[in-house]
Amino acid sequence: MTAAAADCVPAERAALGLYERALARAAAGEDATLAMRDVHGREHRVDAAGWCRPDRAGDRGLLDRCHGATLDVGCGPGRLTSALLSRGCAALGIDVSAAAVRLARARGALALRRDVFAAVPGHGRWEHLLLADGNVGIGGDPVALLRRCRDLLAPHGQLHAELAAPGAGSWSGAATLHDRDGGPGAPLRWAQVAAGDLAPPARAAGLQIRTSWTEAGRWFATLTAA
């Protein structure tokens, strides 16, 4: 998850702080549940502990599709990045959270503290990009994010994105992240794209959907340049 850019406004630094404290609790084996409230006031459960586990049900299909140099955008604690490296695949994780990058490195992943919209190593040469665990929401503008991912990919590269379940609803813009203390929440820019709603933002970003699949109750799609 990338809650805010490294040079984000103070309000979004608060959301990043909530996320990093949740990661610390997850790493210590404690409850790490957060809640995100979207632009419509609906709450979505965010389980940081799931990202800290060695693997997550549904990961296999993502990993099996990465056969070359892979950039894991919003890598968090490095679950997918380290799994790819263990398979012998060149992989790099990026995240704006210093705490997430430390956890990723501790599990043997190659990870850098980077904002996907800033300078990223390997620009235009990545064979695969991952947007897992809801990271299609980074920045609150799916078209802008997908366009940026297209630019980072090699000409025949593939973007593998995780989507919300069909009917879950798509939204973008201002949201708030809430800790377990029930406080007022910290604002951040985020988005959700439900399966079935991906084609319009993909097309606007110069991408096309090549395939889609489900695994363990999770929904995914592979996109390439149009």
C-alpha cells in the first residue's frame, strides 16, 4: 500500500503514519486492522497483517505470470517481491513507506523508498509490473496511475492488477484512513476499481485488458499497451 508520497502534504503524512504503525503491530503479531472510509462514506477493512505474512491465498497466479524483471509497486513489507526473488526472478519493490521498505529488506527483498510518480529505476524497461493488494488505488486517480505504469513498462511488458470484486463499486478521490482507536481519520487520495469497471480507465491510459482471472476470492487482470 502506498498511502501518500514521500513528500506528501502534512495531512497525508498522517495517513502514512497510521499505515506504518499498523505495519509495526503486524510485525509484532498484534492486531493491525485499519479501516478506509471512501468518498461515499462506506468503510473498507484494511488488514496490514495479511501483507506481512509469508504468502497470501491468491498470490500464485500473480507470481506465475511474472517471467522477467518485475517492479512491485507499493510493495509494502515485500511479500511478493521476496517470493519472486526466491523463484529466481529479478524483482524490485518500491514503496513510499520507510517502515515498509525496512520490513521488505529484512525478509530479503530488494526494495527502495520511491513514489511511483517520481523517478523509478528501469523506466521503460520493466517486463512486468504488479499492482496488488488494492494498489490500483494509489494516488486516487486510476487513469493517471495506469498511464504511469504503461510508461514504466517495456514495449511488450505486462501490468498485473488486483481489482475489487464485481459489484463492489468503483470510486476515486478523497478518503480517510482510520486506526482502531476510532479517531477522526487521516485524509488521503485513493481509489477502488471493481472487476468489470477496468476497461474505461485502461483505455484512457493507453492500455488494453489481455486476460482476467480469479483466485481465492481475489480478482485480477493483465494489461498491455494498446
